[in-house]
Amino acid sequence: MQREHRLRRRNDFRRVFRAGSSTANRQFVVYSLRRLDDGPVRIGVSVSRKVGKAVTRNRVKRLVKEVLRQKIESLPEGTDLVIIARAPAATMNYHQVKSSLRHVMSKGKLLKQNEEKKR
């Protein structure tokens, strides 16, 4: 993911958790918060130790980031997103992660209209 699309600072994560809204399914929780500026969407990914050991957690993060990198144009501008992976995400392959993230994003109305119709 490109630098301008990354959410990295602890205060940014905290702001999204406190003031944002959440949507979840069995594999992922997505917190979203609209910013005042109209900059690019910023995304943070969090995978806890409950998901697995370091190799498993890093694999899940790579899969999530790759799926989001390809969908970055269909996400709303000026939004901060935090994606939290749950334990079932550890056994998923790329296509399952893509499907699950599409589901939770459309459930939270985070995809632009033309992307929802492509399903």
C-alpha cells in the first residue's frame, strides 16, 4: 500500500476507535471515520496474537493489504479505516479474504455504488 494510504500513528487509531463506527462479520471488524479534509483514504490493519504466531499474523496482514490495495479506488475519499482480523482469518486464502472484506465493506456502506453492483 502506498504511503499516503497508510494509517500509522497511535492517536489516529485511537480517534477511529473512539469516534468511528464499526461493522463486523466472522473474520473482520472494520472501523470507519470520516475526516474533515478530503484527502485519500487511509487504512490501518491490526492482527492480534489471538490470530496466531508471527508468521500467521504477517500473512493475514499481507493478504488484507493486497485486497485493499486493489480496491483503493472504490473506497470513499477522506475516510480513515481500521481493519481488525479475527481468528478465523488465519485459515483463509486470498479469495476468501477478498470475499469477506467485500462483504463487511458493503455491509458498512463503505464501497462506492458502482463497486457494489459489480458483485
